[in-house]
Amino acid sequence: MRSCVLGLWLVTALWGLAAGPATILTISPSQGPIAGGDTVSLTGSGFTGTTLTLDGTAITPISASDTQITFRTPAHDNGIATVKLSGNGPNAYAE
């Protein structure tokens, strides 16, 4: 699955690909400006004890619970960004 939005980075949830206790169900909003600064919420389950990265860069959440993580996006190139939750069993990914 490839997408490119001119002037925007795009995050598209890949349903059913997350494994183990951490599962990403939704990402909202799913796109934003390349300059970053948007507040994004991940919802799902098994988030307690995980580490969040966006294209390999560690992200410190604004807030986090077992079912929701909220973070602010950094500047990003056009195209698809990979969100990864790790450290609580198998990794959970979304693009």
C-alpha cells in the first residue's frame, strides 16, 4: 500500500497486521502537514509499557493509557510514515 499526498505526510492504519498484546485499531487524524505539530491519537489495546516511534524516531507521548496514546507529530517528509509500538510483547505497526 503506497500513498503520497502533496505537502502532507500520510499515516494509513493497516488493519489486522498488529500482533500480540499491543494492537493499533485507529489513528486520528490519519494525515497532516509535513511541518508537523498535529496532535494524533492512537486507539487500541495493550499500550501500557510500550515505546512509540515514528519512522524510527522515538516519540514522547503527550498522554498514554492502555487503550490510547496521544502525541504531537514532528516534521516529516511527504509520504507514508510508519508508527511502531514496541516493548510489550510482539511489536505493533501501522503505516
